[in-house]
Amino acid sequence: MLPFPDLGPVMPEILLTCLALLVLLLDLVMKRKETVAAMSVVVALVVAYSLYGSGGVTFEGMFISDGYSQFFKVIFLVSLVLSILISITYIKVEQSNHGEYYALMLFATLGMMIMASAGDLIVLYLGLELMALSTYVLAGFIRHNRKSNEAAIKYFLLGAFSSAFLLYGISLAYGLTGTTDIRGISEYIIAEGLSSNPALTVAIVFFTVSFGFKIAAVPFHMWAPDVYEGAPTSVTAFMSVGPKAAGFAAIGRVFLIAFGSMQLDWSMLLIPIAVLTMG
């Protein structure tokens, strides 16, 4: 019988999941919809408070709660609170479904938090997809607005290609190392001397393309102007901070740890991308 995993490190994510579902239920019974927004803010603050003392590794190294992940989680939660506060009047004017809107924001934040704490490529992918699916819907949340619908479709199609690149990169890394554990990949590459393996270089390229799309880095940024213009203003503010920070968190986990011994390969890709993006 497998030992029951320590839920302490993952407690903020469990709490956020439960409270996001509660927000959906409260929307059905509350007449004052502003209360739903206030509840969402309280949820974010409670989860932020729960971060203290939640450090550790659980699920056999698949989930890591350390100073690195907690730094990004604070960024996610701050962007969530600010986005909710600027959404209250906007959503009221648009007469949209308040509960669904705020719940989607909470679930998107949950996906970001999972990405930041991922110790395994599969967990990283699941967190990314949870974030992506939520933001796809948020981008097209104003259903009667043609630009909003167009933004959602563009974001969904390009996001699907981005996810495909990530999956292909994961499959190559797994095929060559026999594991999806981020630290295990690093150890295998060093032990077997695979640092110069061209297939791993191809995997790094696929990871770079996928993460480049998520952070809207040049030349993977062409979707951003259209999506930001068509999405609700509050969603644009949310998407311009949270998913970008989640992408950087994933880059740090994958490149610095899994492919740390191949720094020359991925730095030759990231340096020109960074220069072009900042230029």
C-alpha cells in the first residue's frame, strides 16, 4: 500500500480549487453580484496567506513548493486581486456571468501555481493546460462582441499549436532519458553524457517555441496584439502578467534544472530571443 502523500506543500492549490468551486455556487444564490467579486478577492488573500509554511516536496517529487515557486505564486495572486478589482464595474456593465468569470480567473491562477511548482514535465503540462483553457474562455467572455470571439479563436488555435510543441518536446526528452522527472532528466543527461545529443537539442527548441508563445516573446508574439485588443480590458490586464510570469517560472524549472548541463545550447536560443523582445 502506497503511503498517503504529504498534502502540506500542495495545500494552497487544494484550497484555491475548493474556493473556486464555492464561488461558482455562491453566484447562484447571491443577488448582489459584487459580493462574488469580493469573495474572489478574499479567496486570493486566503491562498496567499496559506503559502507561508507550505514549503516541501510531495507526490514523489512531482510537486515542489520552495522559495522559487512561492515568489511566482505571490505574483500570480497579486495580479489576480488587481484584475478582479478592475473587473467589477466592467463585468457589471457588460451584464456577463459573474460567477463563471471569477471562477475562471481563479482556475487560471491555479494552473499558474501548478506550473511554478511542477517537478515533473507532465505536471507542468497539466498546469499549463488548465491555465490556457481558462484564459481561452476569458478572452472570448463577451460573447456578443465579435472582436472578443475573434480573440478567443485566435488564441485557442495558436495555443493548441504551442501545446503540441510542448508535448513533442516532452516526448523527446522522455524517449531519450526514460523519465519525465525534471531533476531525473538532468541526472540522466549528466550520467550518460547526452549533453551533445542532437535530439535533446531539438527537444530544447520545441520547449523554447512553446514557452516563447506563452510569454509572447519575439518572434512568437504575433497573436498578442489581436488577442489583447479583442479580450475584455480586465482580462487583457490579467493575461499580460500572470501567464507571462508562469511561462518564466516554467523556463527556469526546465532549462536551469532539466537541461542545466546544456546551458550553451539553450542560451544560444534564448539570448537572441530576449534581445529581439526587449528591442
